[in-house]
Amino acid sequence: MSARLMQGNEAIAEGALVAGVRFFGGYPITPSTEIAESLAKMLPKVGGTFIQMEDEIASMGVVLGASLAGRKVLTASSGPGISLKQELIGYASAAEIPVVIVNVQRVGPSTGQPTAPSQGDVMQARWGTHGDHSIIVLSPWSVREAFEVTVRAVNYAERFRTPVILLTDEIVGHLRENVELPDKVKVYPRRAPKISRAEGYEPYTPDEDLVPNIANFGEGYHIHVTGLIHDETGFPSGSPKVTREAIKRMHEKISRAEDEIVDVHREFMDDAEVAVVSFGGTSRTAYEAVLNARKRGLKVGFIRLVTIFPFADKIIRELSKNLRGLLVADLNFGQIVNEVERVAECPVKLCAKYDMTIFEPEEIEKSIDELVAEVK
Amino acid sequence: MKSEFTLKLERCKGCGICVTFCPKQVLALDTLGKVYVAHHENCIACGQCELRCPDYAIFMDKIKPAKEAAS
Amino acid sequence: MRSYEKFFRRNRLPHRWFPGCGNGIVMKAIVQAIEKNPAFTQDNTVIVSGIGCSSRASGYMDFDTLHTAHGRAIPFATGIKLARPELNVVVITGDGDCTAIGGNHFIHGCRRNVDLTVVLFNNNIYGMTGGQASPMTPLGKKATTAPYGSVDRPFDACKLAEAAGATYVARSTAFHVQHLVKTIEDGLSNRGFSFIEALVQCPTAYGRRNKMGDPAKMMAWMRDNAVMKTAWDKLPDDKKIGEKFPIGLFYRAQEQDYDAAYQQVIDIAGGAAK
């Protein structure tokens, strides 16, 4: 594919298509709408399906139905729309249905500041739906990476049979960059049953990687899928043992692959005395701030979370052992900072912004200077 | 007898629907609340009992009159 | 064993509906209707349900079955149908599931004319949670949340479906079993959104509170008050009184279903085969 100018949101649509997504259900909401608009054009060209649903809940429902019938699926929303989707994100988690949910974050709570950037949905991405559940959350910082991370999100959804949240923001979603995208990427195929019904197939029997090989509908397996806690047959069970094991496996299928899933972009860490932690659109400003600080002779490192959840516990802890302080640039009242504080073995400082504008490099630089002074 | 009954008593919940809608009072509930055939001789093989049993506990098959040629 | 019993997961029977509950009658009517349609097999039919007493049915039926979240059966079913149009998709729902929490999905499913057959088990109450008023609880009837009688005007789900664009709309009852089977059978053969309201008795959470007597008395009430549509239309307004209500086919139309409509989009866009 030749280089062309495109938005982060369009790159997500391109990534979805190349990763094999053939079904999108959605509802219009700024600043995510371009994803739906792009896929409305692109999907029918490849025989896929785009449907605009009556609300955000239905958008989740329709993609989950399509996923169960064998399609790779994606939906996208923002702010209030993501709040509405939470019910069925939990369903996808419980019933282990592959789905990618793109959240182009805007200022909240509630209607908040539509179209204005924020990264205030971090903890919602992890814990938005009720109950103990596992989830994967990824965030890109550029248009090119929006494409790549979308492919990764689709592959993770399929491989782990889990909802994956692509937690982007208005900054990256509406950013325009000249990018050259590959026509082909590595695609994880839909998992398939390894034994027949006659051989005693049970849809929720986990494979060696703890992920079940659930048959698609219409393949003769007569499976039952429910949001109730179920045993390996897929049917509900009122047993404490089944409940415990189901919830435990749901977490462990992802946590045991953590080393592979967790992706942290690190720069200037060899000589760093302090470092800035950030993700998504904010990382673009943080990077500039780190470069500027280094020009002034400060030994500052750059840590960018591409995988937000599972959180980079081990990596942050290890890095923090050699640091005098960590600065967390949170485009919110302070969310990532709590995760960093939980694992860091050095002082942690928060640089928070929640006024509907993005960080200026000077703001982060000023916080770097303060941190350096505090930990001297 | 015009009919043959198959009762799956493990399914019967004793709701009494079959008893009430039987036009000939063939059926009744026993002391444990399960259906039994009380007056088989009155059965006209209409099948109303099976038709409305919500629990698939009672099945009625018509007995075809024996053909004369067989004798 | 009756031939339709092959459509049940017999190891899961007896079902757990209360004694005299009409849900079992309608569930049997659905599989009998499926049995009569040679295009429907156990391998190409998907049963989708919401949450509530009626929605337990999916677990008892031997097909690919999907027990979704409360009110959400129709969006899930829409996704299945559009992803694999060759599958037959039947939705089982209840009055609360379909017309309260799922009301929006219901009317939009009708509007799109997605090729689904939706069977609403109308027991006039939230049974599973113990008898709260639903949008289909008749005026004046008692519920735990309407202890002095319901003042909320109820939906006529059939009128709602017709107005919203469903292409097959009919009502029957747990008493009128043969009619019910035929009604569902016709709904299954309609290519488009088919809606069947099946009145069922809930002796435990509705009938008892409203002094309607035992299960058989509640079914006798259906027998005595249901009027076939053709007869109903001839009744003068002053005879459409008391608790009388019409059953039968209310609406039927030939309209393009959603999958066929979207296939045109694919053709215009120059799309490859799926």
C-alpha cells in the first residue's frame, strides 16, 4: 500500500479490515464516528457487514452474535457510549466471545466535553463491567501504531477469546499522519474444536493455554452459551467449585501470557535517574518533554505503556529499582499513577491535567524539574 | 380400551391441567400429587391431556381397532 | 418417545418451570413447528433467548443455543443472522424481557425486518423475580410492585410489532395448542421479522395474586376470552368488552428482509463473496 495521509480512527478501520474483521456494529458518537463511517464504506467491499444499531447496547449485542456465528468483530464508541457497552463487555468476558471494543476517550463524566481529549477511562477499561473479569487493554500513540495495535487487539481477542479494549483518545483518533500500511499482517485464526461431538466435545473445556476452543454456531456442535457461570459443558452450575474455577481460569488464561502481552516502549533508560510514564496521545507530549529535559542535561527516561492492562507490574517494578523517581503524566485526575505507585519501588509523582486541553511539553518538563528537585 | 397411556412420572408436577381438561374424567392425581389413570375405560382417545401437559409427562396413543382379517 | 422430543436436551428435563406454568406448552409448540419445517434442522437452527422464566427454554432445546443478557436477545440474534444468513434464528423472550428492557431492540428488529422468528411468552408478570408488574400486566391487576393494582397502561405487543414494521404478527395461547403450533410454523416460514405473542399462564407469580385459580382455570380463562381474529373483526365495539381479546393472524406482508437489503449494499460496493 502506498503512503497516504490518514486519521488515527481511519487507521483503526484499516487495521481491523486487514486483521480479518468482517462485522462492525455501532452507534454514532464523537470522537469515534470516523471508525464506523470508514467501515461502513469498506466492509461491504470485502463482503463484510456494517450495521448501525439503535443504541450502544445493541451494538455490543449484534457484534457478539456475529462473533458467535464465526465472524471477527469490532465495535467503537466513546464516553457515554462506552458506559452503555459495559453490560455486554461483561457478557463477552463470561461467555468468552472474541470482540474488540475501541474507546476513543473524551472528557467525562457523563456527556462531559464532547470531542475534547482526555484519558479518564483507564480504570473503566479495566473494571467497567461488574464482577471479577479479565480483560486486555491496549493503547497506540500514533496513526501507524493505531493500525498495528488494532491488528494486535483482534488477534488477542481471538487467541484468548476475550474482549479487548483498544483504549485510544481523541488526540490519536483525530491525528493525521502520512503512513504506509502493509497489505498483509499476521492473523490469528478463529480457534476450532479439536474433537467431535461424538468424541465428547465440551465447548468450555480449556485447551493447554487455558482458552476453550468454542465451536461457532451452525457447525453442528449444539453448544449452549450463557452469561451465567457455567461448567465445561457450557451449562450453568450453582457449584462453588465451578464458580471458583471459572473465574480463576478466566483470569489465568490472560495472566499466564502476561510477559507476551505486556508491551512497554522504553527509551533513554540506560542512564535515566528519573523517568516519565505515559500512554497514548499524552506520550507524544511526554516524549517531547523528555527530549527537551535531556537537552538540558537531565537524565530522564521515557516509559510508554502500549499495553495498559494487564498492567506492566514486573517491568515498572524492575525499572523503578534503578530510578530515583517516576513521573506519571495522567490526562485525568490521576489513574495510571495509582497503578504505578502500587508496583514502583521509588517515589512516584503525578502530573495530572483534566481541563479538556492536551499537555504542553513545558507542563511535563516543569513536573520533571520538580521531581528531580524532590528526589535529589 | 381405545388408548394406551405412557406416564413419565419423574416429569409430572401434579399441576392438574390434564385432569381438568379430560372430557371424560379419566385422569386423577394420587396422594403424592402425580397423575394416574383412574378410569381408563372411559377414555375416548381425544389426546387433550397430552396436548396441554406443560411437562411432557403424559403420552396417549390411540389403539387402532384390530383388523378382522387378522382373526 | 415422540418425534419432537429429539429437539430437547432430554438429560436436562424435567424443566424447572413451576407446576402448571404454560412455558412448557409453548416450548413444545416451538419444536413441533420447527419439526414441520424441513428447512429447519438441529444443525442450522439457533435458539436465542434473553433473561427471565421464558428464556430458560434455550437450555432445554437441542440446537446451538444462546442465553443472552436481559432484553438483548434480538441484537444478538440479528448478529447471528447477518453473519450467517443460512442459519434459522428463533428468539424466545418474555413480556418484561421484550417490551421493557428490550423494548428498543424489539421495535428496531421489527423495523429492519431481520429474518428472525420471535416468540414472546406473555405471562403478564416478571415471574423469575417473584411477580413484579411488567409493561404487559393488565390495568388493575396486582403485582408485588403494584400491590394496589397496576395503573401503568399495558402494551399490546402485537400492535407494537405491526406498527414498527414486523412482517408477520400473530397471537395465540397455551390453551390453543394446535393453533399455537400452526401460528409459529407460519412465522418460521415468513422471510422477515415474525412476531408471535403466546399467552401463558403463570399460576405462581401472577394467577395466585390475582385470584385466577389453578393452572387449568387460567387456561379455561384463555379459552373463554380469546376470540379468533376473523370473529373479533365482526364483533361490534360494545361486545369487545371485559377481558375478551383477539388471537390469530394480525398482519402479514411480503417485504425485503434485512439480509437481502444488505446484500444489495454489498453488490453496489462491489463486495466479494462472504
